[in-house]
Amino acid sequence: MGDRAVAAVILAAGMGTRMKSALPKVLHPVAGRPMIQHIQAALAPLKHARTIVITSTGQDDVRAAVAPAGSAVQDPALGTAHAVLAAREQLKDFDGTILVLFGDTPLLKAETIQAMAEIMEGPDDPAVAVLGFRPDDPAAYGRLITDGDGTLEAIVEFRECTEAQKQIDFCNAGIMALDGRVAVDFMDRIGNDNSKGEYYLTDIVAIARAEGRTCVTVEGNPEEVMGVDHRGKLAEAEAVAQRRLREAAMAGGATLIAPETVFFCHDTEIGQDVTIEPHVVFGPGVKLHDNVHVKAFSHLEGAEVFPEASVGPYARLRPGAEIHQGAKIGNFVEVKKATIEKGAKVSHLTYIGDARVGAEANIGAGTITCNYDGYFKYRTDIGAGAFIGSNTALVAPVTIGDGAIVGAGSTIAKDVEADAMALTRGDHTLKAGWAARFRKAALAKKAKK
């Protein structure tokens, strides 16, 4: 790619009424990230000078989500050309390539965007490049009419197509690249003599050709240009995004035993020789190092798991969890904002929060770090090689020294020194025959009733 600057104008002013949601359409997430941020991420590899997001009045949450990108308001909404011209001030004196994109097409790839920018620097010096695609069913899409050498002659809306043109399967995706030296002037010439009284960006092709300028096309994959305007399409986009993420994980050296049951986030990082069993869900901010084993029905978010560690089944790692080399997190264990050091074991039915579990420590079933008093969080520190017996409550702030043992069933609210044994239990009381006498009296009482 050459040195020409690129400005991206992302159209996001649509109200998304078919989503039936108070949340703006472009902020609905796909793979854990708002749709419009997928477009921003796809733009990141480009050497572009600016991004301008076109919103409607009152969409402060959209503007906050795309910051520090610039924005402009389209009010009222009078078509796609009118939307792009809302960025007139930001595009003043801009002579690079203007990319016109949509905030509700989260599957668009960086490679396709780059191809759009690159073709604008070709020998034909085009004024317009249009992204086309070939759907299985062209339905009512506008058709791209090209000549023998691939030059774009016209965009014809379906309702205006001749019968011959309806047989063309090369359709308009709406995404364009424009020559910034002439784009604003050409868009100012677009009229609104149509049934909706709107200014359509597609009309720029006819204006450019009338000026003797070349228009060209780039062909993209149909799934890339899928717009999301209702919940069914949102589910379709999620399915495509998850398929891509699963394929990338496996291509990178991970084993997914049942790929279709594993759900990743857009930023999930996975090393080599990782094994992920069925029905595992990743929230944002998870990193798995090499040779990690995540067992079935586990949920991970904001966590880092180091080599040779294992997690699950039925485990939950919450933000701030660090599971170090060779450590084990077993079934029905929840870890939050805690470091589980090398070789430590938290095998079952346990909550570890705001804590450190030292290397090679062993945490018995049913252990709870009591880290919250209703107002503030407190820390528990468990030393290396310590053994915490089953059904123990550790009332933070508390420190268990290296090599210490806590007897099962204890409630520990004071520090335990290294290599000591701590035990808190009531006296054992035995009343011989009491149970038999109780049953006899209860049965007699029940019989009278």
C-alpha cells in the first residue's frame, strides 16, 4: 500500500428499531465486543489519518464507545450521502482516500478494507471503488453493472433492473472508497428526486463517470458484508465470528474436542497444545499459555492460566485470577482476583477471592475465603505448602504461614504461623442411646395423632 492517507467514515446513525432495544444497534456485541468496535479493529492495520463516526442526535453512548475517534451528527437522517456529508468539516481539504463503512457489519475483514484502499491507488486513479459480493440469493440487492475489463458502469437498484440485469449476481454491499479530492463536490451534486426524498451515495458513480472518472469494484465474501439489523442477524453474525475464532484457535495449535460448543471472546489468547473440552465459555480478557487443559463446562473471564495448569470441570475463573504453572483448579471452584501459585491445588467446591495461594499448597473441599464484610474487601494469604482442611472458613484479613495446617471444619480469623496447626472446633459431646430414645418417643407421638 502506498502513502495516501485514509479517512474512515463509519455510518452509525441508524436507530435500529428492528432490534427492539434501548441499546443503539451498533453497540450490540458480537464475540464480546460492540459491532462498531469490530470495524474500528479492522481499520487498525491501515495507515489512516482519522476516523469519523456518524451518529444521530442523543447517541452519546455511541460516541463514548468509539472514542477517541471523531464523530459528527446527522440530523435529520436523509440518506447515505447526506450521512457522509455530516463529516464535511472533518473532511475539508482532505485529499486522500475516504472509506465509507457501516457500523453494523462486524464481520468485515481488515484484508478487504485494505483491498479497497489499495485499489484507489491503482493506475486507473479511480474516483470510486465499490465493494461487491455474490450472495446465494441475490434477492432485492442492487446490482453492480461492469464492462468487460471490470470497470464499474453503474449501480442499479433492484426495482429499476431490467430482466437481464436481474440475472446478474454481483451485488452492491454499500461499502465504498472515494477519492477525497473530489468526493465532497460529487456528493454535493447528488439529488433527492426519489420516492423517499433521500440523498443516496450510490448516485456518486453516475456523477463520477459523467466527469470522465473511472469507477471500479472489489469483490468480498458475502458473510463479511452481512448487516445486522435484527436479533436473528445478530445471532448469525455471532455464529460466524465464533466459527472464525474456533478455526484460528485450532490453526494455532489448540485442540477443541467439540468446537461447536466452545465460545470465545474476540480477545481470547490461546497457546499451543492447549486442550479445551466441550461447553467452555470465554469472557473478555483471557489468556491461556501452552499446555493448559480446560475441562468441560467451565467459564473464564479476565483470567490468565500458565503452562501445564488445569481448570475444571465446572470451574469459574473471574477477573484477576492467575493460575500458575502446574496448578489445579477443580470442579465447582470459583477464583476471583487471586493468585494460585505453582503446583497449588484447589480441587473442589471452593471459593478463593482476593487471595494468594502459595506454591504446592492444598486447599480442601468446601473452603471459603470470607473476603467481604458488606462494605470492604480483605485479603487472605496462604503460604507455600500449607494444607487447608475441608469445610474451612478463612475470615480475611488473615495469613496462613508456609507449611501450616488448618484442621477441617475450622473458622480461622487470626493469623497462623508457619508450620503450625490451627483448629477451631467445639467439644465433642456423646450421649449414648439418645438417638434411639428420640426415635421411639417421636414415633409414639406420631401414632397418637
